[in-house]
Amino acid sequence: MSKFPIDPEVADIAPADVELTVYDKQHVVTYIRLLQADSEGADWREVARIVLHVDPEREPDRAQNAYESHLARAKWMTEQGRLLRGAGSS
């Protein structure tokens, strides 16, 4: 069984491919953390700082773009039933 990295570096923008990518597989934990924070109504700036490691005060556009694209990708993965199914395979 593959181990997912707990806190991998994130790109400025999440992938937009129609298939799971290596990046997606490496960021399953990130996506889950984003979905959980979103469901709890967490402030996106706090989530960007803690989960994505982008300071929204120093880099507001980068932080917001990273947050929005990664959250959208996480939601896409859940809507497609792919968040866990297939994410652990190489």
C-alpha cells in the first residue's frame, strides 16, 4: 500500500487534467484537509497559510489562486469518485 505524503509542497495552481495525475496522488492528504476545512467554514486565508503554506498577506493573489484551484480539484476528485479510489495506485 502506498503512503501519501502528509505535507507535500504545493504548486501555485492545481492540475486541471481529466485524469488523476501523479501530483493528485501525492496531494490526497492536502485535498482532504482542504475539503474538511471548507466543510467547517474555515477562512480561506487561514487554510492557505496552514495547508498550502502560502502567506495570503504577503502573496494574496498567489494564495487565493492556489486555494481556489486546489479546492476545486479536491471537489472534482470527490465528484468523480476518485479521491481515494485509484489515488493510491502508481
